[in-house]
Amino acid sequence: MPTKKFSPIAAACNNMGIGKNGDLPWRLRNEMKFFTRVTSETQEKCKQNAVIMGRKTWFSIPEKYRPLNNRFNVVLSHTLTDCPPGADLLSSTLDEAIKKLSEPPLEDKIDKVFITGGTSVYRESMESEHCHRIYLTRIMADFDCDTFFPEFDKNVFKLVSDPSIPDEIQEEKGIQYKFEVYERS
């Protein structure tokens, strides 16, 4: 049975910061719309995409936005014993979560799988042979952050062009950013 491929998705500023005190250091409405569109759009209308995140990332999402709508929400935790309210699945490891999403009854219900944080989950996902793409929004500004997107091997993941993703620089609230897609070569 084939294992589902997955793609980390994140926004990072100049120093690769992605968060501060469990929150985003910036609020860019169109960048958030991009995240929602990419993680929600499916090839087949009868399927959903899955978003996998660590426990801290799950609880950093404001309660009114949990779960992420129209997506199958998976929380990874070594400490939780019960699935958090609103989440669809609790797994202790990324491998276990991917295995569950790749087997019945979920395999036929899930289209794409996205990794949405935090740092250790991103790192582990990018080291896996099942990591297909990396969606990285480059926030072209400096922000004070305490959480960072891990380095990844640019010899393994090459910058590609995707016609569904704008490649020109975007600007919002005086902050420039650009969407980048890296694919395993």
C-alpha cells in the first residue's frame, strides 16, 4: 500500500523565524488566504486534505479558528492521551499519522497532506523520503522570533515554478513577501 506524500507549508521572515510566543509575528490577510487555499483545495471534490501539526501549534491556533475548516486536522503529541476537541486524529508520531492517513478507512478520503508546524515536525518531515514539496512564503522583513523554520537541503529540494502560485513579489501592510515552492529532485 503506497504511503501518502506530504508537503510542509510555512511563512518565514529573513532570519527564517516563523513565530514568537506561540503566535505569528505578522498578520498578512492575503498570505493567510494563500495558506488556506493551498491546504484546502483538492483534486477530487469528495476528498479533504489533511493538515498535520504538533500539539503546541494546535493550541497556538486561536480557538475560534480550530479546527482548520474543510481540512482533516491531525495533532501530534507524546503527552496527550485524548484527541483534542475539534481535531480529527491524535498520533504520537509523524510516521504513525502518515500510516493512518495512507490506510483504510482514511486513504480514500484524504487527497493531499500538509505539515503545518512546529519546528521539530517540519524538520522530521523534510528528512523523510515521503516529503514531496515545501511551500515557503518568504516574508521579506525582519521580525523578532523565538521559533524558526529549519534549514533544508537545496540539493534535494529545488525551487520550481507552479502555475497555480503567483511568483511575483506581493505586498501587504508595507511588508513584501513571495511564495516559493521547492520540489524533491
